[in-house]
Amino acid sequence: LKIIRLLNVFTPQKSLEEFQDLYLVMELMDASLCQVIHMDLDHERMSYLLYQILCGIRHLHSAGIIHRDLKPSNIVVKSDCTLKILDFGLARTACTNFMMTPYVVTRYYRAPEVILGMKYKENVDIWSVGCIMGEMVKGSVIFQGTDHIDQWNKVIEILGTPSLEFMSRLMETVRNYVMNKPQYPGVSFTELFPDWAFPSDSEHDKLKTNQARDLLSKMLVIDPERRISVQEALNHPYIHVWYDPAEADAPPPQIPDKQLEEREHSIEQWKELIYKEVMDWQERSKNGVVKDEAGELFVSPCYLSTVA
């Protein structure tokens, strides 16, 4: 669906002892969202791109996977405006007893609960979508911090100091730091995303502008308990015009062993597990690499020494 398809995996090495290089074969796309995000997008294209991102996220979440690293460079598009999400190097299963580190996600799209070291849930990805949408509208990164402390400062300067109820859920040392910051009233979303930043050629565009701004105000919410969910975003008027149950409600991908990455393995054990998986792929594709609909491939090399 809206997740990049892995068509084949292979290695040029002939044994586990020699195993060093891994090649991932994926469907070929035309560009990353980085190249599209600064174009003059009309409401139709913008809402359709966002709808597809949300479908992809919902598909992941239905399998218990949180992406954690959504950003324009991890989203690829074709010239017909179809979109795929890729790069799951930081994706993690949504396991309640697994505290995920806050220092691995790209800073500009990092949700407040990640910056502050709180446990987080699926709608951590919704914050990232809000940042991406805001960048589509303004043509520049919304929260551009120089480090994780400056990132938090940028968020509260723009959105305002969060509630005491939110503060009460922070670790004591973090809460003391956050509460000692100056109190910021925040900027209104009308000021942050003014009418002129949106397409405005017709009355229909003005309606869509108000809907788009409303969606942004529901995604860019510091407190995850008050932030919109993926399903609520898909049901939002700005997005719901594209709603297709075959896409949005597709069955989750099958994951044979969801706890694999949470178990401790040595580098040699990981190497053996990966090599076994590659051999299984090669066994399944003895008749040759399967091509995508266009007959085109993208081959991405992975170097085990770097991964290790």
C-alpha cells in the first residue's frame, strides 16, 4: 500500500563467514518529499499527499509498529502524486514496557514527549505529520532547533507553555527545568499559518484553507493526550475527501516475530540471523528478482560493518 515494497534481498558473499554486504531491492520512485515540499502545492495535491502518509502510518500502527523517524527525506513520491513511506531503521514495536530512547529521531520533526524523555505512543508520528504539513504550507521547517533543548524552546515559543497537567507527567528533573523556563503565550495558528501562505484562487480554496489550518492545530499539540489520533486525522474534512476503505482500513502487515529486536543479541548472532533471512529470500526468488509494475528496481546497499 503506502509502505515501500521490498522486492528482494541478496548478498554477493557465498558463506556466513564471508558475509559483509547486503543489498535491498525496492520499487523505484521519482523523488523524495524534500523535492516536492517546497513546490507551490494546491490543496488537492497537499491533502492527497497527507492522506497517503496517514494511510501508511495507520497501516504500520495496525501492526503495532511506530515509525518514529517520519520526515520529508523518508517519504518518496512518483510523478502521479502517489507516495510511499520508507526507512524503518528507527521503527519500533509499540511495546508498553519498552522505554524508547529520545535521542534517535530527526530533531526538527521530533515530538515534545520524545524531546522530554517521556514514554510515548502511536500519535508521536502524528506530530511529525503536522511538522511536515506545516513545512508544506510555509516552505520552511517549523521548529528548527540547534539541539534537543533548543528544539523544546522553539516548540514552546511558538505553541506556548503547556499545561500544569502535562508538566505533572514529566520526570522530576525534566519538570523542574521546564517549569523554570519563561511562560510563553504562544502564537495563534492564524498568525503562524496566515491565509496568504495557502492557495487562495477561489471560495473553495478559502474553505480548504480553514480546514487545513484546523487540522494543523489538532496535530501540532504539545500534549499527546490532547493530540489528534491517526484515525481522527483520516476522518478530518481536509483529508476525508480521499478516504478509501481499501487503503485506509487495509489489514495489517504480518510480522512473524515482533519481539525479535527487543531481545539481546551479539553482533555475530545478528549477523547469523540476517544471513539466514537473506538465504530464505534467495530460496523464494530462485526464478529471478521480481520487478515492480513499471519493471524498474532500486537497489540499496547495506554494509554490515556500518550497521554493527
